Amino acid sequence: MPNLTLDFAGRTVVVTGAARGLGLEFARLFHRSGATVFLVDADADEVALAAGELGAAGAACDVTSTEAVEALVDRVVTASGRLDIVVNNAGILRDRRLWKMSDEDWSQVMDVHLGGTFRLTRAAVPVFRRQRYGRVINVTSYTGLRGNIGQANYGSAKAGIIGFTKTAAKELAAFGVTVNAISPNAETRMISSIPEEKRRELEAAIPLGRFAAPSEIAASTAFLASEEAGYITGVVLPVDGGISI
């Protein structure tokens, strides 16, 4: 039985939504594990700072633009000669009750989360097919499974990512590409802004009694991207302390 080393030396990784939060934590772990990492975010200044902190490459990219995403993949392959792992983490929130939600609130969230996942994965496929190798990890959410008040757009986008993950896994398996998703429940800036009383209520609903550290979510992402996980595809891995049980 091989040891689980999480050694990504010689691999090239693209992480979207990487200027902060979970995306930055994903990029940090891959970088520490020997990969060539490209941090990608819509915020050019923040992603440049984050990439500089790691000593990795940073790229500003609007994942709602096919042109921009294809140019990003071209840049990555030109710079490193390959693209092995894509982590689709880019996302925004436009929370409103259904009857107050505008078309723009709906379309922006769908286009970043679901559309961005589709565009980057599609752009990477020709490279993966040439290599006969690839890993795609998509970030979905408990909200995509159970819904949440004020998040019809976000919940729909995250549910769509689950369907996309399973379909892409079936289509790309013949080329040595695995496609999986994680459903995290992590300590983020959004969680830290919740009032203490509400936070205690939320933690009480989690069997393990706490939110995950970002590093715990990153570890699950790295596992699904590893050589050792090569026989896992089309799964949605809950990294949520048991809240989805």
C-alpha cells in the first residue's frame, strides 16, 4: 500500500478565488507540496499580493469571460509546459430573499460559480487530453444540497456544480481525468462576522461541534488531487464535521 505523501512536484495547479480565504489556503498547501501554482482571482491587486506572499504566480482573471479563461490556460501552459490540476473555487454572494432578488443578482452568482467552473474546466480539457492526465476539484456547498434562506441563486449554482461534477467525471474518465467536488464547512471571514449567539447555534448543529480550520479543507482538496486518489471520481466529499449526515 503506497504512503500518502501529497507530493505535487512537477505538477501545475490553477486555483481560482485564490486571493484570500479557502482559495489561498488551497494554493498555499499545493505550493508547499512542490507544485507550480497559479493563484487566480478577479481582484488583480489582492491576488498579486497573495501570490507574492507565497512566491507563486498570480493572475487576474474574470471567470465569467470565455476569452479571459482561455487566455489564462494558454498563459499557464506557456509558462509551465503543462496543466495538471484545476481547483474551481471562485465565487461571490448576492444574498436576498427570492422576491427581492434581481435578475442581475441571479445571473452574476450563477455565472461566477457555475459558469466559471464550466469555463475553466472546458478550457483545460484539451491539455488534459494531450497529457492523458488531469484532476478537477470543484467547490460546492451544503446549501446546494439543502438550500438556505436568501440564497436561491447561490444554492442553485452550487447544486449545478454537483451535476456538472458528475457529468464531467463520466465524460473525462476515458482520458485519465478525475472530477470531484468538496462541500466544506469552514472557519472563514463570513463565519467570523456572525454574532456570537448565532454562531453557537450553528456550531451546535455540527456533530463535531466546530467549523473546520481552512487547512483541514485544503487537505481534503489536496487528497482528491493526489496520485493516490486516482480511482476516485464523480464524488461530492462533505468536509463539514457531519452536518450533512
